[in-house]
Amino acid sequence: MRNYKLERNLEKYINNPRDSTINFNLACDYFEIKQYASSLSYYLRCAELAVDQDLLYESLLCSWNCMAQVGGRPVFERGQILQAVSHSPHRPEAYNALCVWLEFCGDARIPSKEEKYLMMYSYACIGISNILSDKKLKYYNRYDGYFAFLYYKALAGWYIGKKEESEDLFVELAKRSDDKDILLDDRYKISINDTITNLGLQPRIEEK
């Protein structure tokens, strides 16, 4: 089946290869059809060419997400997120990405569990402190918002000696699980269910 959207954006790129928005749109088109190597190259070009600072920031996050789909290069993944942080340290989205990276890659790259969870706790706290600085993103969809930061703060807190705070946060997340402003994926809710069940803190909450 022909991908007319991709073909149109390729034609635009041929006519204007240094347009950052065209590069970004082309990267998204390739991402949607799971051609991640091509997608990554255009996200990186966008980040290099962009004058729009928000677009540059999002391109860095998308480049991380693109490589995360492939796996096998955790150092590169973290590098892209840290570039986003250094570019816009007062925005929360990249701190959320760092928490996710630590969750899935931290055991392989961080020397000790204590250090991994200290980092996760710190990034969650920084993300919460900057929560009002988030902006609407064009395509990137892995920013999970305020309650994801609370989840990571609760998860990390349990392992770094903040067990009472951790329990309180898990209970709060469980109580508010049905609120419309909590848009947590089921993987978070499953973890919350398991935690509060194992600790005897709260009845199970319903997953979507």
C-alpha cells in the first residue's frame, strides 16, 4: 500500500532539505511505519537545523524514543535525553524520560540499585518542581505527567529509605486512580496494585 503522506513529505524534503519542520514530519512518518533508522536520522537532522527551540527539544526526545523502540544502545538513549535536559532544564518532559530510562535500562548501566533509585527520586522531584512548564508537543507521546512523577518518586523512595513517604504516595495514587486527570498507563496501575496488595495498604484499583 502506498504511503501518500510519506511521499508528499519526501517531495517536500527534496525541495527543501534544510527545513527543520519538514525533517521532523518526515521522521514522524518513518516512525509510524517502524522504520526507526530512517526516523532517527531525520529527528537528528531536525535537532541540528531547528531554530524553533521547542521543536529542537521535542526532536531530541523523539530521537530517544526512536532508539528505545530498537533497544541495545542505552548510552545513546540517555545521551539524547540529557541533551534535552541541558537544552531546556526547566521543562519536565525530559525528566520523565530519564525516570523511564532508569526503570528499563538502569540495572544494566548504573553501578548499584541504590544509586539508580537515588537518581530516579531526584529526577522525579525535579520534574514535579517544573511541572507547570510543560508545553503541548507535536508528536512525542511518552510524557506521562505529574502522576507518573509521583509514581517514580514512590517507587524510588521505597528503595532509598523513604518508606513512609513511599507508602503514602502509593496510597494517594490508588485513591485517585479513577480521577479524570490521572492518565496513567495500565503498567503503572498494575505496579501500584501489586505494591499496595503486597504491603496491605489499600484495596486493588481497577485497570482500564
